[in-house]
Amino acid sequence: MKTFKILFLFSAALIVGACNKISLTKEEAYKLIEQHRKYPQIQSYQIYTKDAEDGRRVLDAGLEKDGLVQVERNHKTGENQKAIIRFTDKASELLLPPDKGQLSSIQKVKIAEEVLDSVVSVQVSEQQKTALVTFTTKYINVNPFSKLDKKDYSQIKKHEAKLSLTKDGWTVQ
């Protein structure tokens, strides 16, 4: 009976200690930031299928050679009834659905996915009510359409997030 009481008190102390948890681990911060910022985030690019300038950009990027698009070369200036750029079956998995109200001559394409890479540091304030979390993101599944954008998709980006301790636990501000 005595060991049962000791075991019960020890269990109760653990539960109370867990409920009053003030520390914040890197793993907890990772999960909170991933949920709050909705990673992975799709990076996209808009191609105007009736625009000669976009047709030239697509050709310069080598997307026709890659077999992702076909570009109409016998287009007359001012003729914008038919598409200059057509997407091949090879590109179909990279095409994104149109936004509500988006023009039919605009096609959004997936360029890459930005994912949460790692939590570098967690600095809890002296009052233990806020925490500053430094984390990194990287791009994965980068495809040939990324040549149209000016971003460097090989870089790892560093970010900061402020978290606050509420009665429900840590939350991202």
C-alpha cells in the first residue's frame, strides 16, 4: 500500500510538471512553425499563354527543348485570340488549378516546394513568456519552370518566429 501511494504521488507530480511546462524544445518549435506557416508551401509562377513576351521567355529558358511547352512562332502582332504557349502532357503534373476569378489566358505552374528544414535555435525570454525561434527553409522538387523566376532555389533561407506562452501552451505570433 505504501509503494502504491509513492507511485501515485510520483505520477501526479509528473503530470503536474508536464502541465506547467515552460521549456520549449526544438522539436516542439518545429511542429508549431510547420503548422502555423503551413509548410510545405508551393512556389508558383504565372505564364500568360497569349503573350508574345512570355513566349520568348519560355523559349529562352529552354522549356520547349525540355518538352514542357510548345510555342507558336507564326503569331501576328495584336492577335491575342489564341494561345501562343501550349503545355504538353509532360508539364501536366506541374500545372496548378486557376485561382477564383483568374483569366483563362493565365496558367500557374509549380516551380518548387518550400519546406521547413531545421530549427537552429530556441531562445526563451527571462520571463519565460515568449521565445524567439531561428529556423531555416529550403526548396525541394525544383523543376525546369524555375528558370522563369529570378529566385535562387538552391539557397537555404534563415527566418525567425516569435512564440508566446499562453494558458493552452506555446503559439506562434
